[in-house]
Amino acid sequence: MGSLFALGGIRYADRFALAWIVAMTGLRVAMILTNHGHFWLFQLLLMPLFGNLFIAGMMLYRLHSGRKNQATWIALLAAGLYSSFGRPDWATITPTIYFCVNAAFIGAVYLATTRLALTNRALVWLGACSYSLYLLHDAVFMIAGHSLLAIAVAIMLAQFSRAYIERPAQLWARGKNA
């Protein structure tokens, strides 16, 4: 994503997302057909088990920011439908339930971008550091377990990362692309 942004291709994020979801789908089908889930390099690059949720988030942002087009809607729909593969590595639920839960979350995030949610200062603050939280939460939970303390630590680290790494990097990249 950093490379896409640095190269000025962020305006084509929807097309990138469509290519990504097609590649992930091909990998998931290969994993199913070969009964082999250890394509580690492809998993690292394509994130076939959860990349669709990242794509959904990007497309929801494009909708909210007014940068939507037909490819944005198609990529969002494809990201949601991709959930029908399920997560057998993680969830002991059926693919149908996994799909429904993901669809509900995507819908909730869409609703959260409405005017009502954007006037809540706590939600706006949490949303501002959500990318850093997305990047850090798993590492914190692996080290500290799943507890209220771990959640608080993850949020504090995300705020620190947002203030001292993410935001300065965004400002620097915008200066380079200006």
C-alpha cells in the first residue's frame, strides 16, 4: 500500500483491489483443490485469509470520501462475497456464518461513516488511529493475550504510532507527491 501511495496510484486503489481479490480467489481455489494451505509466500503477499477485509475497508473509505466509481462498488461486493470461503484456519464456524458476520461488519462500518457517527469525538479519535491499531493489535494480543489490558495497550500503541510514525510518514509522502 505504501508503494501504491508513493507512486501516486492510490487513485486507482479500486482497480488494484479488484486485481488483488482475483489473485486471492485464485490462490484460495488452488489451496482448496490441492488441500494444501502452505503457499507461504503467496499467503504473505496476498493475505488470502483476510485481505478481503482490508479491501472492504479501502472501498468503504472511497465511498465515504467521494472517490467512488463502478469498480469501487464491484470491489466492495467481491470483498464481501470472498468471505463465503470462510476461515477454517481460525474460526470453528461455517463459511455461511462467517460470510454473514463479515457482511454485518462491513455494513456496520458503512453506517459508522454516516454523519451521526462522525460527530462522536471518541469514535473519530479511535478511527484516526485504526490503521495503526489494525497493524499492531495482533502482535500485542500474541504477547499479552486477549484481555482489557491488552486492548488498552494496543490502543495506546496505536495512538503513539499514529502520532509519531503514520502521520509524519503521510505528511512526508504528500510533500514528495506534491
